[in-house]
Amino acid sequence: MTDQEPDIGSLETEMNRGFLHILVLALLEKDMYGYSMVKHIETLGYKVEENTLYPLLRRLEKNGWVASKWDMSEDRPRKFYAVTAAGRALRASLLEIWKTQNRILDKIAKENVHVQ
Amino acid sequence: MSNKLEAYLEEISHYLSGRAEREEILSEIRSHILEKAAAEHGGTDDAAVDRAIDAYGPPRRVAERYAEDRPIIAPAYKRYLVRYTSLLFAFHAFLTVVAVVFQKDFVIFPFLFMPRLNVFTALMYLPTAFLADLGVVAVVLYFVTQSGKDVKLPWPKFGVDLDEVKPPKASVWQLVGRIIGAVVMLAITDFALYLFVRYKTIFLYSLHGGDFKPILTPGAGRYVSLIVIAMLAVSTIANLIRIFTRTRWVNVVSNVLSLGLIGLLLGQSFDGLFAMPIAEKALPAIRYSVRFSLLFVAVMIAIELVKDLVRLGHRKLARSGIGGERIPGSDLQNRG
């Protein structure tokens, strides 16, 4: 081991994959359009790249976890997204996995404290 | 609307080509960029749109994020690419040798057409054949991968599994062996040259301890002797180079040259070849045994050549990771 800061770039990307799914499925409990989601996530202290969000929304929609519709009433057309019943079920399952993983890591952290 | 925005979307569209939802994707991106330009850069004029586009990212990278996270060829099939290509190429090379020796066309419709080849066109043909074989195998493995099914492909074993052959460790004794080999080859080549300078041929015989007499007629003797001396020289030079470097390219080049020279020998007519008296009945047997021996040596050299090319190709593929290559940028998907 060195004292150098480890490069966690690619690992962070891997971890973000699952988290972004849960985050988007949670956010879309109310209808939102892409730009408003990016800005809202920023206010939560997180950042999602715009060109990452839209492909993710597309995949979620393809699987039936998110539904979308264009709103043409404003000056500019906006595409609004909302979570579906299947999306809520998926979110619950993902959250359960995430909690289990957290619990396991907490336990190991406590075990490690005793070891040290 | 900004021309730059249209050009930007057009370029993304180019990379998304063929996707059914292309128009929908472009509409989403257009909407987002105009939204961002208006909200963060004070309007939808060219300057504001340009800034929003810059923040959105290069077109190719944007398009790549829509690509499915599926490899072009599944990593599990990476070894198959090398294995199948080498088998196919060995078959191809064998047919090439046959086409040169027997001067016949081959058609295995619709997979293969091999015209009559002479030695030099055959040498030009072999690299093309290798690339074609590699392409055919890659296309098959691509379709197998894209089918998404768990296809169990046969795994033919070679006598010696090339993947399991470990490169020999360089030792002093090996170096000594190489030096001895090079010296011996040099001596043989020198002796052959000496014979050639003195007798204009290296094929001689002597009955009951008498004078040396040429086995072959003067013209044929000179021609065949020169080819054999050239083969010895190639082998000598390769052995000398191997003292200083272990690169397989030395083997490849020397084997290609040797194959070409053997091809020239095979092309030699046997009519009126011998200067010494030979029974008419024995001629066909001699002709066939010489041709068979040369063909056998050619096949052995061709096998060595294929092995070296496969090893070189394997190393190159491993370095570039082509077998397990994922669609560019697919690992960036969902990056936050």
C-alpha cells in the first residue's frame, strides 16, 4: 500500500450505476423532465451527466419501469417521465438489496473495530 | 434554430444510424439543449446554444452511451477466434500448396475459389487468405455473441496446444546451441558454395572412388543447386540472427522464403533432368518420391509458419484486446 490517493474513477462509475437507477426511480414519483431532474439532483449535492441521464431513462422506459409523454403546451416541447408500478416494485427490490449490502458492510466495519 | 445544433444532432444521428428510436433520441437532446441554453445562458441564440452543446459532450461519446452494453465478440470466445482462424488458415494454406503443385483450380462453392497459382502469386495470396479467414471467423463469432444464446462451440485440440506452449526461457546453453547451429549451417552453406564454384553444381556422384560427376544436366544442375544454396543461405542467416534476437518474425520470414524456394523446386520439370544413366522404369518412382518429399517438407514448414503467425497474432490480439473488445464507451454508461 502506498500513501497515494487511489484512483477510484472507474470503481465510482461502477457503483454509480446501481445508485443512479434507484435515484431516478425515486425522483420520478412525481413527473419530471430531463433538465429539471439534472438540476434537482444538483440541489441534492450530487451530479449526473446529462448525456448519461437520457440513455438511462430510455433503458428504464424500454423495460417498462418508467413511462414518458411529450408536453407541447409550453414554448419548447418537454418530455416528462414518471415511474410505473413495475418501476416502483423494482425500486423497492433495489432498495432492499442496497440496505442489505449496507448492513453487511456495517457489520464488517464493527468486526474490524474489535480486531484492531 | 442554431445551425450548430442541427449539425450537432446530425452528427449524433450518424452514429446512431439504424436505431429505430433515433428521431426520439434526437428530440430529447434538442429539447434538453434548448432548455439549458434558455435557463443558464440567457436564451436560445447561437452563442447560448453553443455553450449548452459544449457541456453536453462530443457527438460520438453521446451516441455511444445509447449503445447496449454487449461485447462485439464475447470474451469467452476470444480464444476461439485464434483457434478457428489458425485451423481455417492451415486448411487454406494446404489447398494453396496443392493448387501450386498440381496447377488446378479449386471451387468449394460458395466458400472458396482458388485459381491456379504459381509460387509467387501463392505467396501474395496467403496473407490475404489469412485476413479473409480471420474475418470469416470473427463474423461467425459476432453473430454467435449477438444471438445472446449460450452456444457451446467445439474446441478442436492441436497436437500441441499453442495457448499452453510457454515461451522457452533464454539460457546460456540455448545461446550456445544457436551459435553451434549457425556455425554448422554456415559451414554447410560454404561447402555447397565451394562445390558450386568448382563444379557448377552441388549434386555429384563418384563411382568406385573415381572423379566426381554431375547427377543433373548442366542447366538443371545449376538452377537446382542455386535454389538449394539459397535455402541453405536463408537458414544460415536466420540462425545467425537468432543468436541476437528471439523474435518470431525471423522464423516467419525464413519460412516464407523457404516455401517460395521449395515451390521453385516443385515447379522444376523432371524431363531431361538427370545426366547420370537412370533406368526409364525408375524415373516415375524418383519423380514421385522427390515431389512427395518436397511437399512433405513444404507442409512441415507451412505448419511452422502458421504456428508462428498464430502466436504473433495471438500476442497482438491479446495486446489490443480485440476478442473481448466492448462497444467503445459502453463502460461509460450510467456514469454520474
